[in-house]
Amino acid sequence: MRKLFRSVIPPLVSLVIVMLGNGFFNTFASLRLAADGAPSWVVGVMNASYFAGIMIGSIYVERLIDRIAHIRTFAIMASVNSFVFVMQALIIDPVSWTFFRFFSGFCASGFFIVIESWLLLSSGIKSRGRLLSLYMATLYLAQGFGQFMLNLAPIESLFPFAITIILSSLSLIPVCMMKSSGPLLLETSITNIFQILKKAPLGPIGCFIAGMIMSSFYGLAPIFGKEIKLSVLQISQVMGLTILGGLALQWPIGHLSDIFNRRKVIIGVCLVLMVLTYALFLSPHYPYWLLLLLMIVFGGISFTLYPLSITYTCDHFSDKKIIGITCALMIIYGTGCIVGPLVSPLFMTIVGPSGLFLYVTLLCALFIIICFWRVLHSKPLSEEEQSDYLPLPRATSLAFYLDPHSDLGAEEELDEDEEGDYLFGEEDEDEEEE
């Protein structure tokens, strides 16, 4: 086990470094455009472009890994990522930034896929659960603490660009010091989306709504904070602690969904989220400490909707179709991420900055109505038929393979004693290519 963790620490350190910068820059980009006078809908379009890049990247990056392996793929993504940030520092324009943010999203999906497949190649069936937990904690902590770098320099300065470029470049060092035994070849296929909608419609609808909510939060919550006169320090606290709150409640709510009927848990989560976001809709009149507390709870509740929807869908299909289903649901989630930042600015324009949370309230109300309609027209699964909750990060479907309950086939499993023969660093990449 010690050898296992030694083999995964370098890629996880690279992930921490690059996501500290990317997580920080996602919030900074929204604030910088707002500081230059861009309306909320322009910020929304820019963020929709970023999530479009993530969705496209999740489809094509695996082919690049198959061709040139993990380390070179990560190096290309980090280099392009740094180049894009340099160009954004030189050309500060909403149209150009929308174009550049697409490539930032593409690179972000590359980081996720490289690290997730790297962890898979390093793990056996007995260690996947621990690696999934470690990956989840690493990703959320890096994104959360990255928000506090907003306080290092004025928003209008070039320092935020510099620190992001530095972090993107430094992320290359840990992975480039490793040897690789080559990419893990995973054959994935996308299950027909209409088949999923027919058998378990709440799952894909929940993924779509989760995408609309989360992309709007990441892109427009900083604008909400700026327009209600929060300081940069307060905005960084709101964003960072909300993301960390999303990590805190993943396992408690997931455990509840394993004990009770998962459809009821989804309805309960949406009811709480609806009440909570309506309270946040009125938050401009609240003291700051209350707003911050509500946002932390918002993160804890809202971040569970996507993995709950995925797990609910998987309950209705055999294990052999799970990977194809998660791929399809990732596309649905990505589509929601693109649509969300395009729609939510309309509420902010008509109602005011807190219209962002009224938008989420209405989405939750709509989903609750759909859930109750399904309760009346379909029979729920018993607790015994439910699969175990998987707290999937909103990255790629590869993370599903880290679930110790996923069915990869006997030929792909590694014994605990055999793990050392397959770990990264045991075989030189160049030798294998020969």
C-alpha cells in the first residue's frame, strides 16, 4: 500500500498545483470582466464557453492519451493552459476571452482525464475506494483554497495572470519526474440517452439541472457578490467555503441515500435546496455572517445532486452498462453547464443580483414537480435493489472506475500482491513504446 500511494502522490500534487490556479482563475475571470463593465450575460456566455470546452475535451482527450500517453498529454495541456492565460493577459476583451476560455475548459478536462486514468492504472480493486476519497478531497480542497488567492493582488493588476501561469507551469514538474508504464486502455461507449430517459428519467433530468445550477454558481456567484458590495476578501471566502462545504456533505447524504429510497432522498435534497436558495434570494438584507453560513450549506446540498442523479440512474441498469451510462450522463450534465450561464443572467438582469438564487429556486421547484409526477406513475426500487452511492466529482466518467463496486471484468482486476508489478514508475515509458 505504501508503494501504491508513492505512485499516485506525484500526479495528485500536479493536480493540486494546477487546480489551485484554475480554480482561482475561474472566479477571477468573472470578476475582471465585471470590473471592466461587462454585463452579467457577457460573463455568462464566457463561462458557458468554458464548460463547452470541458464537455468537448471529455470526448476527445482520451484519444490523445491513447496516442502519446499520460505524461505527454498532461504536458501539452499544461503548456496550452499557460499559453491561453498569457493571451488573456495580453488581450482583455470579452469576445477574445470567450474564445480563450473554451480552450481553458478543454485543458481542464485533460487534467481530469489524465489524473483519473493514472489513478486507475495504479490501483487494484481493494484500493479504489481509498483512492476515490483521496482524489475527491484533493480536487475539492485545491479548488476551494484556490479562491483565497483572489486576495493576493488587485483584480485590475497583471499579478493574477502571472500566478496562474506560474502554477500551470509548475504542475508539470511532479508528473515529468515520473516514469510511466503507458496508458490504461479503457473501451467506453455511450449508452443511448433516450433509453436512459425512458427507463429512469429523473437521473438525466437531475444531471441536466445540476449542471445548470453548478455552472451558474461558479460563473456568476462572484458577480452576485460584487454587485451586493462584498469585498474581494468576502467573495473569496464565499466561493472557497462553499466549495469546501460541497465536500463536507458528500458522504453523509450519500449514506442516507444508501439507507433510504434514493428517489425520496433526491426529493428531500431538492426541497431543502429550494428553501435555502429562496432564503439566499433575500440575502442582500442579511448580515454577512448569515450569508456565508447559508452559502456553505448551499454548497453541501447542491454538490450532491449530480452524484445522486448518477447513482439513481445506475440503480435501474445492469453493471455492464454503467460506464456507458455515466458517459451519457456526463454529456447531459455538460449540456446543462453550457445552458445554465446563458439563462441565469436573465434573472439577474430582471430581478437583480440575487436573481441568481431565484433561478435556482425555480429549477428545484420544477424538478420536485417532475419527481412527484414520477412517484405517482412509477414504482420505486426497494432499498435492496439500490447500488451503493458513488460521490463522483463533476469531472469525467473515468472516476467511476475508482468505485470498488464497479464491474471492470476479471481480466482487469489486480490482486493486492500484484499491484507493485503494474504501478507507475516500474517500467520506463520509452521502453514500452519500442
